[in-house]
Amino acid sequence: MKRTLLSVIALVALAFTTQAQKNPMVGGAAMYANKDIVDNAVNSKDHTTLVAAVKAAGLVETLKSAGPFTVFAPTNEAFGKLPEGTVETVLKPENKALLTKILTYHVVAGKMTSKEIAAAIKAGKGKAELTTVSGGKLWVWMEGDKLVLKDEKGGMATVTIANVHQKNGVIHVIDSVLMPN
């Protein structure tokens, strides 16, 4: 009886641990694998700028579609690293095309978990090239246990939270905004 009870407790603990590893808290909010990218992102207090940008670019319906997508999601702090006035400028209606290009540069078609990205890096002998939805290129490699991305302008971003599973893809939270040419 005691052994059975301990086994049940261990199984329940494992189930909760596995769920937490699959979908970590992001921006103080639980992320749910049965929700889409937009429905999860709107709950993250760390991604309010990204959500506002997605809305301004008219990409909400796209990111709610079946996908799948791999999204490298910059935090509010990442947007704060941009030169003063940049965010306000690209959010203006007359700059919608530029905003769309920047946002879709953070998206890769298909679902690439960190394990799949690592496999691509290994196949590329230490570096992988990803093609974004905007048609641009991103380069990715490992620095120690950190996944690092380089954009077309030479800017770098590090994945701070990997493998946030969504029903239509996966999000990897990053600490800088990636910029296309």
C-alpha cells in the first residue's frame, strides 16, 4: 500500500514537472499548448510591445492560423534596446510594411524546437541558416548552453526561454530584436 501511494505521488509529480518543462511561465503568465501563439502572447506582461506591433501590422489572424510557426519573440526589454523613437516610428500606420517585414523576420515556417535547431546546427557543423517568413536569413549557433541568433545586420539575440509550445507552433523568447536588411 505504501509503495503504491509513493508510486502515485511520484507519477503525479512527474506529470506536473513534465508539463512545466513543456510550457514555462512567460511574462508571469502560464502558456498553454492548446492555445495559439497570439492567445498565449497577449497574457505575457513581457511581450506587450510585441503584441501591439503584431496588431498594428495586421498579423493577428496569420499568427492565429494553423501554422505551424517558430517565433523568436523579443521581450519589451529587447524593444527597449532599440534607438529611442524606433518603436513609435515603426508603429505608425505609414510604416506598416516595414513593421511587417521586421515582425515576419522573427518567424520561421514550421515548428522548430531547440532540439531540432540543435540538430540543424550539428548538421551545419556548428552553425545553421534559417530562412524567415519575410524571406530573410538568420544564423544560429550555440555558445555554451545558450542558443544565439545573428541577423542580417550583424545584431545578436540570445534565447532566454526555449520551447514554449503552442497549438500552432513554438515560441523561443529572445533578448534582442532581430533586424532584416
